[in-house]
Amino acid sequence: MMIIKEVEDDSVKKWQTELTNSTKGKITKYFFPDVKERLNMNINLTQSFTAMVTGHGKTNSYLHRFKIIKAST
């Protein structure tokens, strides 16, 4: 069991380093800057929640970014 815990801890540290050093995922990092803290949360993952924290929802700013609508309001 101790080895499993060490591997899990090491994985979380590596994940945190990747998240911190990445230039992508700014919105997700805004909501969840700490991997370990996020893993301890009990979150009901829905389509709307995922769209919100990834910035890939059908919002005006998202639709404007892909030139689907003319202006972001």
C-alpha cells in the first residue's frame, strides 16, 4: 500500500508541474489551480460544468472566437 501511495503522490506532483508550466487551459487553471485540491473535491461533472471550466461552451465569446457570430456581447 505504501508503494501505491508514493506512486499516486508522484503522479500528482508531475501533473501539477505540467499544469503549472502549460500555456493552455487558462480557464481551467483559473478554477482549479491546484491538482491535489481538485482531486479532493467531489464534483458532479455535467456537460454544462465541463463547458464552463474548459471555455468550450456555446457562449457569445466562444461563438465569436470561431466567427460563428459577429460580435461578442
